[in-house]
Amino acid sequence: MTADIARQLQALCRAVLMGGGLGVLYDLMRIVRRRFPHPFLAGILDFLFWTAATAALFLFSHENWNGQIRLYGAAFCLLGAAAYFRGISPLVMRVLFLLTGLAGRLLGILTFPGRVLA
């Protein structure tokens, strides 16, 4: 009985981590959405995110609970995402904006000779 409780606790901890990972994925897609604002791109990114989230929850349930989707597993996944968005997401977004701005400037410097010649 103890091993089963330990296994369930381990699965719930993984669900929280998976929720945080999905939060990181959402932030990455949010950066792309803000840097390249286009309604068509937003729809594609939303579709990709929800496809990835559904696949992750399905595979997680298959691995941990023999294919049974447990509501508390999804709830702990949401808990992990909420903790990520409340705690770490603002810092991650600042760093990602800084990195994408730096990459844009670097790309501008590298393509400057081609733009001058054109």
C-alpha cells in the first residue's frame, strides 16, 4: 500500500512539473506572437499549444495511470502552470524579450551589408 501512495505522489509531482513545462512552452509561443503580430499566426500557435498540451496529458496519463485520465492529474497540472505563471513567468518573459531583441539587433548587423548593397 505504501508503494502505491508513493507512486501516486510521484505522479502528482510530475504533473506539477508538466504544468510548469507547458507554461514555459506557452511563454515561448507568446514571445513569437508578440514579436510577429498576425491573427493567422495566433491561431496556428494556439492550435499547436493545445495539441501539445493534450498530447502531454494523454501520454502522462498513459504512463502513470495505465491510460486512465484522472481529473486530479489534470488539476495538479493546472496547479503547476498557475505556480509558474505567478512566480517565474514575468522573469522568463523579460529574459526572452531581451534575448529576442538582442537576436534581432544581431541579425540586423549581420544583414546590414546586404541591405546597403541592395
